[in-house]
Amino acid sequence: QVQLVESGGGLVQAGGSLRLSCAASGRTFSRYAMAWFRQAPGKERGFVACINCTGGTTYYADSVKGRFNMSRDNAKNTVYLQMNSLEPEDTAVYYCAAGASTYDLRSPGSRGAYWGQGTQVTVSS
């Protein structure tokens, strides 16, 4: 089992940047694929990005491609989401997730994932 704690959210103007972090407990962090999801008010939680165990492969939702970059530091048990050129439509609670594979994390319901508590990102116009 792994416990996840997100940080780095806040209020930013459109066009600005934020970097989210997700710190994981445990010594098996490097065995987990990791992902970011987000949930805007009144909407379902949706996939944003994910990364495999080694950090060599990433996937992004079309809405964030070219603006967001996900990375991980297995020595620090931490994943990051660098968000640039933020838009008001990016406003949401952002959640970190850990799973057996990027395939599982991107599957409907994110099969078997562990979740953090979320961090609020608000982008003003």
C-alpha cells in the first residue's frame, strides 16, 4: 500500500504556471506507475497525465498536451506536474494516483489505484 500527499496548488492568473508535487510513502514507490487526475465542480474526475515506473514513458490528455509535463524522482518518492500556460478551464481539484501500470491507471475507474486527498488549482481569467 502507498500513501500519497499532493501539494503546490493555488490561485494563478491565466497564462501562468504552477508545479504540483505528490509525495509517496513507502519503499516501493518505484514499482508504481503514477498519474494525475482532476475534477472540476459539477464534472466527473478525468485523466490528466501518467508516467511509468521508470519515468521513461508519459501519456497526456489532449487538453493538456504541450502545456503540462509530468515527471518523477524515485529517489525522493515524488512525482511532479509542471503546468504552464494555464487556462481558466484548468481550474479543478488535482489528484495524484498510484497504480500497477499506466494501462491500469488509464482504465475506466482506474483499476486498483491509490489516491491522494487532492490539491485545489484555480486559474483566474
